[in-house]
Amino acid sequence: MKRLRFKAVLIFLLLSGIPWRLVSAKESKVSLDNQIDSLFIKMKMTGLGIAVVKGDSIVYVNSFGYREMPSDNTPGELLENDDLFRIASISKTFIATVILQLVEEGALSLDDDAQEYLKFPLRNPSFLNDPITIRMLLTHTSSINDSQRYWSLELINPNVSEEYFKSYSNTKPGDVYKYCNFNYTLLGAVIEGVTNNRFDAEIDQRIMKPLNIQGGFNCNLLEPNKFVKLYRYDKNTGTFREDDEAYRPYKYQIQDHYVLGESIGLGYPCSGMKITTSNLAKYMMMHMHGGTFKNTIILSANSEELMRNNYVGKYNYGFSFRQYRDLVPNTVLYGQTGGGFGLKSAMIFDPNHEIGFVVICSGSSSEYIDGYGDIHKPLIQLLYSFFSNAE
């Protein structure tokens, strides 16, 4: 019976002039969306944006759920492909990219003492004779920690805080890997110290404009009505609450009172980029192609290799990129994930097969801080299988 139905459908397609391959591809796309929908429902996601690239093209972009969840007072707004997500720690890759550009220009060296470019001493009080280098900040081996948080340089400035020492671990700089957001806040300040310009302006001039992509760290320069609202999940009540801290503009402080090398925390260099999934996918393609996208060179191939190398053993961390060895058998993928304010983000690519994925969720029941184990991993495995086999 199934074979007869298949023949009947095929005869209809041939007589009607509709290409069989086109219908088959459309049905496959529906099947893919249905599988994504199933995970969306299972993980109680509020909104989900996805972009997939192959070669130098974006081959899939889709949005699921809401930009703003319905409430007693509002009907909610559906998520659209041109909405802006905050992307959390994927932001670190933009900072690392500019640092490596400055290295290529000879403006600094990876083994420079980072305090040369700061307005205060940067020394672990237990290891005063050991410099903390740019390389250590990039690889999270600086001995700095996030115990006092990381959005203000005053927390680690011995000239301001009597408790600055709490931001250091009792390990020698360069010896131990410990993921730390403060490292990239400090690297943002290094960029300002070298360029005498705001770090976000440097990213815009050096990365965003050359790649013709929109987004940024400064909320005041973006469309606020396009921000995807972020939601934290309470597993005890099974409910979500909006976290409005993610898009706080700090307009007064930034426009009139920003001090280079001091006010860096207002822009959250370690986590504050806001961008659409498509524009993040274009940025990812640049890294996937060795620092170049469509004849626009952002980084040299050597610098790109530095970003991907593993410097810390089992943690698989380079200069802001991780190596992912558990997604596809016998294949190493590269990228970064992020989490905060309820959001879960991932930008992961396979340079050898020229395929990459952007996945960003605005809220979910995931118990992973970055959503990797129960959102990104199953989604990227699904997408990799589907698009690597697609014509």
C-alpha cells in the first residue's frame, strides 16, 4: 500500500511539474523543525534562535517561541529572526579577536605584563614577583577569580579596595586554569589602554563594520524594542521571571561619565554583546574560515590557530575558544558557549567540514549554566547530522 501511495504521489509531482527534490527537501525541513519543537517543549524554552552555516552561506535561520512572553497584561510577542540576543560568554571571542589584532599590529605582546596597560597594579599578593600576562588572561590561568564578581575594576584595584586580594586565588599565575569572567573584563581595559578608545568602539571598527554586521555592547546604540527578553526558571514553582538587568543601558554613566580604563564594567566586555543569530553566524564564518570572510581579513591564519589551540589540558580551552570532542565522532569542533540572566548560548563550528551553528535560548528549564548538556549538545548533533547530509 505504501509503495502504491509513493507511486501515486510521484506521478502527481511529475504531471504537475513540481520537482521531487524540492518537495522532499521541504518535507525534511518540516521534520527538522518538528524535532526542534519537541526539544523546545521538553526543555520549557521561552524563545530559541538558530542559524546554521555551510561554506560561506547561511543555510538555515529560524526562531521559535517568544521575544516577550505572554502575561496577564500583555499577549506577548513572537520571536523574529532579526531580534537581538545578549550572547553572554561568546562575547569573549570578540575581545580575544581584538587583542590578537593588536598583537599582529605590534601594539602589544601576548607575554607582556598586563598591568603595563592598566591604571593600577595587577599582582597576586601571594606572588608579587610573578607578572600576570596577556596570555594568562586569555587562557584563564591568571590566578584571578570571580568571587567578588567582575563588573567593576575597583574590586581588584589595590588603590581603591582593601579587599582586592579576595579576587586572587592562592595559585601561581600561569600554573592553574580557572574559568574567570574578570580576565576578560581586564582584557577590555587593556584594549582601552592600548588604543585610547572605548573597547566597544574598537570592536565595532575592527570587526562589525568590516564584516557588515550589526550589534554591539552599548545598549544605547541599539534598538531596544528588538531585545529578546530573558527569563530565569524557578524549578520549585515551575514558573519564569524576567531578568531585566541584561539590557540596562547605563546611558548617563556611558555618555557623560565614562573614563577609559576605569568604567569598562558598564559594557560587560566578558558577556555583553547583543546581536542577531544571523549576524553572529556571519562572524562565526570568519573564524571558521581562518580569520577571513569573503576577502575581508579580520585575523591572520596564525592568530586564528592561537584562538583554537588547547593550552590547558583536559579543559580544552584556547584564547576564548573551546575544543568540543563529544559532539561528532572523530571530529573536533571549536567555539564557545555562554549563560546568564536565564539565557543559554552556543556558537560552535567545524572548520574542516565548513559547517557551524548558532543556538541561543532566552529561558529554559536547563540545569546547565550554559545549557550545553541538555540544549546545545542535542540540538547541534541534530543539526550537524541533518545539514552535513543535505545537498
